Amino acid sequence: MNYVYVLLSGKDGKFYTGSTKDLKRRINEHNSGRVDSTKERLPMKLIYYEACIDEIDARARETYLKSGMGKRYIRNRLKNYLRDL
């Protein structure tokens, strides 16, 4: 299984989107400061993920979620959760 995930930074309130085959391991890497792109933005909280059977499909979805339309999708999908922050 391949996962696309969205993290929310506790420091700056911005999203980080990525993909991985091992979601638990990858989240642990982010929160232990072993990922350069998020180590200055800790803590990171998993707020959304999707599972894909094919890695190419997961990467395509990651690219979409990183786009302006994709970020809008996440904000609309999680509007109640994000409103309560």
C-alpha cells in the first residue's frame, strides 16, 4: 500500500504533503526531526491521508494535493477540524 499524507505544522500552521509506503515510520521521521523540510516546523500532526494501491497513483495524488486546487480540497474536506484550531 502507498500513502499520501498531509501534516499540519504546530509552529507555522502550514501544510506539508508527502507520500510513502510506510506511514507510521514516515510520521515518526518527521516528528523526530529527521526530515529536512519539516525539522524547523515541529511538531507536525497528521491530519489527512489516503491509501493507494499503485505508487504512481499516490505520487500523482501528492502532486495534486500540493497544488492550489489540492490545498483548497484539503481545506474544504477538513473545514470543521481546521475551523476549531
